[in-house]
Amino acid sequence: MKSKDDVISTIEIALELEKGSLNIDTRMGSIEQWDSLGHLSILSSLDILFDGLIGPISNISEAQSVEDILNILIENKLIDS
Amino acid sequence: MKNMEKIKFNLTNTAIDLYLFDGIFKPTGTTKLLVDSVVTNCNGLVNKKILDLGSGSGVVAISLNKEGLGNNNFYASDLNDNTVECVLHNASRNNCKINVKKGSLFEPWYQEKFDLIIDDISGVSSEIAEISGWFDGVPCASGVGGDILTNNFLEDSVNYLNTGGIVFFPVISFSNIESILSTAKNNFDSVECVARSDFMLPESLKSHIDILEKLKEAGYITFENRFGTIIWYTEIYKAYNKT
């Protein structure tokens, strides 16, 4: 199973940020790269990480922060809490 | 003094300030993708005639000037009454020289020929244009399939290209892609997709999903349902004739 660190690292790569740039409290819009295009890049990258299991999640586009994304992945049993 | 809105348009290495006069279209993600595609594919072009068709504020011509194509001759046109004044204002503020005219499609360019023509005219279904807020008073006579103006452009553009000339045009999935690509292939030997960007449904369209579904069902538009939202896209095409 993938870890929270794997997810955060994938988000950093999707947004072309240096490793360690994000933490659980980082919110969409708080950094320049995380706009609507960046958000779609995150979701597409996570979909690759989880072998296509992110696309069908109906509320993931509404996530507004790293914490929201992690919580949705936990709810969907894709990572451990 | 004209009413105008100041905006910043981000390029790869810098940003330009633009002023939008009344009724002038605000540049979008499609405009940015179009500029990036031309820059990538036309690196090193010198002393050529470049036409920015559907120029709005002059954003494409000015951006290309700033992104390494400044040693070419720029032309621009659009049908808005404020086009000429707006493009000249922005060109002057960005130290660019652009020959600008008012008129629809190729109407202002009778008997002119160009080496590069960049189409940034309305290319989404008129029903979506109406509900999206993207056009905000700017005319959009693209038809329910969003293909009328782009097809007219593709059919006419061959008459305005020098030998070896190239056109770049966007195809937006909120239009009849099949119709547009069929027209392109009927008029050009080579039609190649050079860039694509996916977008999430903007807030302004979230309350109109029923209309989008109806247009998709009727074959006028295309989109995917993913991540609990609608994902649509823009592709940039490069087309030319071999002789």
C-alpha cells in the first residue's frame, strides 16, 4: 500500500516543487503552482500512482488541501490512516 | 478615455501587461497553449509575415514578439470596434510594431499572403459561450457545434498563405472536433496535433451540466467524467500544404 509520504511526494512532483515544499496543511491557492491547472495535474498524477483508482472518486476534485486529499484517499482505503 | 481592464499574461520566462478595451476578449488557457505551441514549433523564424487572426487585445502577436519571434512582421485583426485602438495601445506599451485592421476573418486582408497564420477566433459551441461567461459581450457566431468560424478559417486560410506557409489553430473539446478536423484534412496535406491541455470544468459551468450532457449526447461536444467533475481539453494543431 502507498503511504502519505508517497502521496505528498507525488503532489510535489505534479506541481514541479522541490521535495519538502508541502505539508499536510498546504492549501490550493496558497502556492502559485496550485491553481486549477495544477489541481488537475495533481489528480492525474495520483491516478497514475494508484493505477487508475482516482478517476472514479466522485469528490476528489473538491479537495482543497493536502489534508483533504489524504482524507479522501483514506476513506477510499487507498492509504492507511 | 476608454474603459479598460489591465491584466497580466504569463509567458514562459516573463509576463506582459495588457489592457482590455470594452468588448475585447480576455486571453484564456487556450491562448497560452497556442502561443507556447507556435514558439516551440517556429523557433528561428525571421523576416516572415505573421498574422494573428481573432487578435482580441493583440496578445498572441505581442507574446510571440517577446518570446523570440520579434524579427518578423506582425499583422492582426478582429471584428470588435475597439480592436485597432486596443492592439495599438498594447503594442506600443510592449514596444512592438503590429499592422492591425478591423474585420471578420480574412475580410481585412484581401490579396495579402502570410507565412504564418494563427487562429484565435471563437471555437466553442455558441450555447456554451452563452452560459460560460467567457465571452462577456464578445460576439460568438460559432454555431451550436462551435465549428462554423474555425471551418471558415480553415477553408479560406489556404488562399492567404505563401508557399510553405503554416497555420496554427486550436480545437476545443467543447466544439464539434470531427467536423473541424475533417475540414482541416480536406484543405491541408499535413494536419498535426502539437499540444494538448486538459481543464477542469469552471465554476461558471457547474450549474449547467445538463446542457453540456445534452450537447454531448447530440454529438456537438466531447468531454470525460473523471475525479467527480467534467474534464475537457484544448488541442493545438499545425497544418500546412507540401507544395
